[in-house]
Amino acid sequence: MKKTVVIDVVGLSSSLIGMHTPFLQQYVKRNHLTTVKPMVPAVTTAVQSTYITGQWPAEHGIVGNGWYDRADCEIKFWKQSDKLVESAKIWEKARKLDPSFTCSKMFWWYNMYSSADFSVTPRPQYLSDGRKMPDCYSHPVSLRDHLQKELGTFPLFQFWGPGASIRSTQWIADASMLTDDLYDPTLTLIYLPHLDYCLQKFGQDFTKISKELHEIDGVCKQLVEFYEKKDCEVILLSEYGITNVNRPVHLNRIFREHGLIAVREERGLEILDPGASKAFAVADHQIAHVYVNDPASYKKVRTIVENTPGVQLVLDREGKRKHNMHHSRSGELILVADADSWFTYYYWMDDAKAPDFARLVEIHRKPGYDPVEMFMNPADPLIKMKAGFKLLKKKLGFRYLMNVIPLDATLIKGSHGRLEENPAYQPLMITNKPQAGTEIQATDVYHVIWDALTK
């Protein structure tokens, strides 16, 4: 099989390729750019799973970055086990055809207990005193030790949160090249998250994101040149484009006003109780799954969401089937935001009663996706000083809460997940071979990768 690398540049769309990305601008001119038709949901874990299985969420089961587990009565986000993906992966098919085939999966999602030969993924250490320490998980285990010896500890706090920067993306790129030199895998999958940060914070405002575009352009150049020297087929793609938004939609607050949401009060703070709620929304960028525990409330819930400003599509049983989302993990209804809007997970009516984790970077405890985690509270002029003091407490081994995240959803200026109509803002794929037509389905990416490996 032909040695192939797939470089996933999150958030990249043709609208961003230009004067701030000189390498990519020239790279497109000598290769072939194809847009990838957005799928529902156009979010990281679902799109990646479609790319590597060639199946829709109805088959592979990844209906979002998180969903409601009806058996546990818990909302679970950013789980990592590869066993959650219910369809065969491309490297499993390749291995059957060629026993010498190997695959390196560098920070693509569902990367723990994967059947890939070599894998690395973020995995912090959670200490008993409440501290969270940067680390990563790998297979084989020795790979983690080798990479962190060569590159330093994986920079977890630059991967997500207010400190997110090019440093984590550069670490992933460097780790991918080191892994390639070690094992020479046939297929390498690389995830570069850098643009996800600035685009969600600032939208497509080039006065604020030009530096980040330059940075990711440099990493792409480094990787492409490295793999081209190894006579490798290079596929550069993205999962979605990110467009400007200006309206957060608080679905769970609306449901609460209609008596559908249940909360528990603990120490004066409110905790969403999804198992006791008649209905609730699991927000995921511009997509939301609405779970209706009380069948008698279904018509009421549907009427509410159909009349909520910012909701463009309401997918019922027929709509879910039309968009290949008819999986048991999906909500009874799936909502798609309009172009200007995105969905928050907020359910409290008074910020004084928001749970303690609302002001933390806490991706696993929040019952929905929270992009506001990328900001330190701009309303507090002493916030950086307070954060520095908390870091000092951490270094001294004391318990602490890094409660520096604001509760102002209007800070977010970019989002994704919906069916973006404009090709300039859709995900893309760049290959050295032309594709049939200027647009392909997300499931067709699998076949492009397969053709690169076998032809």
C-alpha cells in the first residue's frame, strides 16, 4: 500500500486561505481543492468518525461530541474509547488486505483502546487533591514516554482553555513526525486544532486571527514538506468551517421556564438533573439533541422549539432519518441553529446559583459544550492576578479552583455544526489528484483515503 498522511486542520475553509496563509495559498494552486458537503452534526467526533468509517452517524453511532446515556441518566461529553464507534475503521479493512499495513492515529478522537497500531491522545492526570496535571495516553505505552522525553510534557493547558495556543498543535505535529520516524506507519492521521480556538473566540475577523492563520500555515508547511520527502500521499482536510455568530440560544432556560427542567440545589448552587427532567437539551455548538423523558410532553416541547428564535431546523423521527441521524443515542428531536446562532448548555436563571464547574474548564462535568471556556473573565480586572495566585497554590500542592471562566455567552463570535450553504465556509479537502466534481459527501472522504492507499 502507498504511504499516506491525512492532516486534519480543524476549522479550515477556503475563505481563510489567502495572504495570511502563504504556504496553503501556493499549495492549493498546485493541487486540487474540493469542498466537503457539511453533514449533521458538523462537529469534531461525528465528522472524524464518518471520515474513517465511510458511514453516517446512524451507523457508527457518534451523534455528537456528547449525548445523553439513557441507562445511566447522565450526559457524557468527550469520551475517549474507540469502542464507542460502532462501524469498522479504514485501517482495519487495510490490515485485512495487507498484513504489513500499520496506522498511526495522532490525536484524532476516540483514540483510547483503538485498533490502530500507534496512537496518542490527551489524557490528564486527576490527582486526589483536586489538581489536574498535563499528560497524554499512548499505544504502545512506551511511545508516550519517548515523545515526552523528546518534546516535554504534552501542553494540555495550551490544548484547550484560556491558554490555548499554537504550542499544542506544534507538539502534535512534532510528535507525529517523531512517531513516523520510529515506526514508518502506512497511514498517519494527524489532528491540528489551532484554528478552532481563535475562530470560535473571534469569528472570521482577520484583524484578530491573522497571527493564528500564519502559525497554522507554518505547521502545515512543516508537515507537508516532511511527508513529501518520504514520497507520501498527502491529504489535507478539515471537519467543518466556522462562521460568525452573534446570538447564543439558552434552550434549557427556555425549557425551565415551561416547567420541563429539574434541578437539585447543592450548597446553594443548582445542578441539572437530566434523569428527573421531563425534557432537556444537550447543546453542541449549533446542534442540540433534545431528550424527552416524558412522552406526554413531546408536543409541548416541539411547539416550544419550533417557536424559539435562532432555531432553523427541528428534526423529528423523519427528519433524523433524512439526515442519517436515526441512532438510539440521538435525542427525540435534533435542533439545528440558524446562521447567526448557537446553543448554550446554561440552565440556571441566576448566575449566583450557577454550579461551581460553570466557571471552570471542565469539559466532562458540563452537560453540554461550553466554548466560553476559552476566555478568562474580562469583567474582572484582577483575573490574571487571581489565576497566578491559584497556580502558585497548585505548585505548592494546595487545593484550588481555577474559577476564572466567565458566564457571558455573547463573547463567542464563531461557531459550527449546521448545514452551511456557502462553499467558501464549508470544510475542504486538498489532494494531488482531482476528484469527480467540486463537492463530495463526508462519507466519500473515506473512499479518497482508500484510493490514496491502494492506487
